[in-house]
Amino acid sequence: MKFASLGSGSEGNALLISARSGSAQTTVMLDCGFAVREAERRLARLGVAPAELAGIIVTHEHHDHIGGVFKFARRHRVPVWLTYGTYEAAIGRCEDVLVHFCRDGEAFAIRDLEIRPYTVPHDAREPVQYLAGDGSAKLGILTDAGHATPHMLAALGGCDALMLECNHDLQMLADSTYPPSLKRRIGGDYGHLSNQAAREILERLDKSRLRRIVGAHLSLKNNTPELARQALQQALGSQCELSIACQQEGFDWVTLD
């Protein structure tokens, strides 16, 4: 199994997850917060044609995650998986798209990938994040969550790789020019994970299989890759590879052998 990012941050998010079985390749896209042409350009950079996608799985309805999903799905005839709450929030955009519903804790298969949604605390209708596996490796994704819950920690334990939100540095957010209401939203229980919160989640997780972690969804104004890396490193052993996703380039393919 392998994964790669088209871009990660408040200006747009999309993640590719791919598994091979014999000569067959299954590739799905998690979210698409980019316009169709931009998503196509970023896919080409990673060597993926839109026709190769077996599906798009959606976390929630915020524009930086869902902005390009339905236009892309219509143009390229790609099915979409999402929760019913997310569907209701985006119902006017779903015409002529094959939609499948998913829910917390109920795994579903897209060809050779098993996908398992789990609920997260975020200010959306029915937000979920996902675990993806091919039978031998497991990838966990956690972004767009305001705080840690026992349910999240149980879901993410024992992953081989983890993509973990490090949205903001607490002091940078406090000192920013954002209005107080926006600071409260970002830093609240249904907002985004700070570097400190991400570190604390890592400290509490079962990391016995963890080999790769990617810090994700960094704020361009309220965080730096150096601060995110420092926070995550404090909770990691030397055996785990650490990298940081960026908004413009995302990151190239990471293979889980």
C-alpha cells in the first residue's frame, strides 16, 4: 500500500491511497478541495490519471475538502462515498454522481482497499475520518478534529502510518490578527488540532507498528513546519520516519512495505 498528497491545508486538501493485488491497482482519493483542472494537474504530478480512480471518499462538507469533489466525480464518472449528514449538507451539488453512504465503524471495500470511517469532533454535519488497509498494512488519517476522544484513539491504535493534523501553534494563533471569534473556532473543541494536541494524541496512541507519520493541514499563518515537526518528534521514537505535508506540493508517494 502507498499514499500521497495533492496538497494539505486550508486552501485545499486531497489524499491518494493505493493498493496493488497482483497486476491490479486500486487507487482512491480522500477529499478534493481543489478545482477540477487543478486536481487533474496535481494528479498528473503524481502519475495518476483520473480514470484510474476507483472512488472518492469524503470526510466532511467544508470547502477545502469537498469543493471539487462532485464536479470532478461527474466529469470522470467516479463514485463517491460520504456520510448521510455530509450528503445533506451538499445535496444540491450531488446530481448525476453515484453516491454511496458510509457511517462510523462500518467498514466497506473499494476493490482491494478496506475503508473504515470513524467519527471525529468537528463543526460539520456528520464528520468522519478514515482508516485504510490492504490486509497487511493500515493507514490512519486524522485531520479536522477539535480534540482527542477515546473513540479516535482506539481507532488509530496499531497503524503502520499516520497522517495527523498539526494545524496551529497555540501562541501563534493567540498572537494572530484573526478576530476573536475565529480564534475560538479554530482552537475550540470542534475546530482543529494544535501542535500540542497532536503531540498528546501521539503520546497516547498504540505506536507498536507505527513506521511513518506525516504532519498535515498546517495553517499558513499560524504554524510553521519546524514547530510541527518539533512537537511530533517529542512523542516519537527514532524508528519512526517523520515528514510534513505542504499546501502547494502535498507530498510524494510513501510506500508501506
